Amino acid sequence: MAKQKLRVAVIGAGGIFRGAHLPGWQKLADVEVVAVADIHRPTAEATAEAAGVPKERVFEDFTEMLRKVEVDIVDVCTPNKAHTPATVASLKAGAHVICEKPLAATPAEVNKMIQARDKAGKLLMTAQHKRFTPSARALKSYIEGGALGDLYYARAWAIRRRGVPGRDTFIVHDLSGGGPCLDIGVHCLDLTMHLMGCPKPVTVTGVAPMAMAGLSDVTGPWGPWDKQKYDVEDFAAGFVRFENGASLSLECSWLLNMKEREIFSAHLFGTKAGVQFPAAEFYTEKDGTLIDGQLVHMPQESGHENEIAAFHEAIVKGLPSPVPAEESLDVIKILDGIYRSHKSGREIKLA
Ligand SMILES: NC(=O)c1ccc[n+]([C@@H]2O[C@H](COP(=O)([O-])OP(=O)(O)OC[C@H]3O[C@@H](n4cnc5c(N)ncnc54)[C@H](O)[C@@H]3O)[C@@H](O)[C@H]2O)c1
């Protein structure tokens, strides 16, 4: 008898699911996308058609979908503020969940997800696809070999000259929970902490102003945004101290008057060497000579497809979550701490 395929449902069938997750699921022979839920019916129907899901399994209400369709995996790709209700309901329905970044906008919401995961005994993974890029994987194994010596400082940048994602999903606080700090800061912070070996954060200080997005003469090649609706920061910076003595600085912005169009990078500095993502370069010294090097033979692979494949492998082989919610909790504590520090003007204790 043919083995039954793993049944996947999506909640939030917009840009990231259609463009990045669906191709990942479609590459897996023993997986079938069986149901689609999206509050916007035309989006749900268009994605269902692309995924080969019949009309009777298209829903506007995800709770109805979870009641009516038996699924093994739910892929949560809603705006950030809907991640928690969708994830908790899916875990309660007995599904493994992969949820887009940021796992949630606040530590309290992440804790709710962790409780639901533990009660259900299912896997929960945050879709931090940058960890699954060939460059990040190569750097991770280089660092794990001890190449950096004592790793004492890191720098995480996700900064754009002009790059506001104009959809309500991102710029309206009730949907996103925050601006670039949560949207792209979460990517570079998660990746940098992953490469550092996930040290425990103890304090953070930061700022998160809306500096430019409301100005009438600020435009951008990504298209216009509604300046009346826009109510999140457009810039954030933070400084984090870790329990092991290391520290990290973070900068994220959708609008920064700088030369480059965009910089997404992680720099790690150790006593024996430093490394840089995404170039996968290292910088060191040997016998009195300074050396720059490059990790090579990296395959051309999509981080999104690799993350879906890693989640699938964890389910099939009974492995731990490839991006555990506990690691995301520390990341969200830091980002939430930056917002709290901005409001209070003080350093925030995290542990
Ligand atoms: N990993 C990445 O690089 C990356 C890139 C873009 C977006 N994202 C993340 O993916 C998520 C979605 O972003 P997007 O770009 O696909 O946005 P999007 O606006 O294109 O899609 C979100 C979809 O969710 C639907 N939706 C909203 N509330 C819902 C609910 N309660 N139930 C069901 N559907 C609901 C909307 O109708 C919309 O179709 C966000 O959390 C975002 O941070 C990640």
C-alpha cells in the first residue's frame, strides 16, 4: 500500500507563502498541500489554484478549516499579530506548525505558543530562512570548529536606504506589532545569535523612532505607503549584553539616508578570527601576517526551500525543531526590550 502523504494546510496565503513556502512544499514527494485559509477570499482562491487545492477546501476562517480538514502540518504565514492565535489553534488541532518570522511580536505571545506546543506534543518551528542559506550553514560549521577563538562581539545590520514594504501587514501596528525592528531586525538578530551559539541575553538598551516615514517628501522605489496609516518605527538600534560576556549591536531600518541600497549583514568578532555574512568571509592572522579568506563550494540553494525541507525532515525522523521557539523567545525579548527601552529611556533587564 502506498504511504500516506503528509497533509499541509496554510493560514495566510499571501506573498511569502505563494512566493517562497509553496515551492518548498511542492519539492517534497511525500507532502501534499490540502487546504488554504485566508481572510481575503480572492487570495485564498488564487493560492489554492496554484497549489492544486480544490475549492471545497478553501476557507476564510482558519478555525473552520481546522475543524473540517485533517492535517499533519500547518504553515502560518499571516501578518505577525495573527501568528499566535493561528499557531495555538493549529497545535491544539494536533498539527505540527511552521510559523513565519517574527514568531510573535511579544514574549508573552511566544510563551503562549510554547505552552500550546508542549501540551500538544508537536513540533513548532520559526521560519528563519536566513539560517538555512548555504552561506549561513558554511559559517556555522566553520565557527563550530572553533575558528573564532573567544567570540566577544557581533554586529547585526538590516538597513535599507529606501525599502518600506507598503502593505498594511507591515506598516499598521495592530497587524505587525512593529516596524523594521520586527520585520528585518528579527532576521539579522536571529541569524547573528544563531552563529554566536545562542548566548543568553541579559540586558538591552535601544531606540526605535519613526524618523522619516511620515515626512511628505520621502518616497521609495518599493512604491508608496499610506502615511496616515503608518504607525510603526522606521529605524531601530540596540545594544545587547549576554550572560557569557559577549555583546552585540543591532541596526535596522527601512529608510536611512546612506549610500548603499541595502545592507543585510552579520559580523562576528573573535580573538582568533572574525567572519562576515553573507560573504562567508573570514579575517585572521597567522605568523604575523593578516589573512582574508573565503568559504567556498557553497551550493546555489534557497534558504526558504531548505527551511521547509529541514522541518519536514525533523517531522519524519522525529528530530527536534530546526528553529526552536525558545531561541525565538530570546530574540523577541531583545526586540521587545528595544521598544521598551525607547519608551522608557532606560536599559532593560532581560534575565
Ligand atoms: N521570511 C521572509 O523573508 C519573509 C518575507 C516576507 C514576509 N514574511 C512574514 O510572513 C508573514 C506574511 O507576510 P506576507 O508578505 O506574506 O504578507 P501578505 O500581506 O502578502 O500576506 C498575508 C496574508 O494573510 C492573510 N491574513 C491576515 N489575517 C489573517 C487571518 N487571521 N487568518 C488568515 N489569513 C489572514 C491576508 O489576507 C494576506 O493574504 C509576516 O509575518 C511576515 O513577517 C517573511
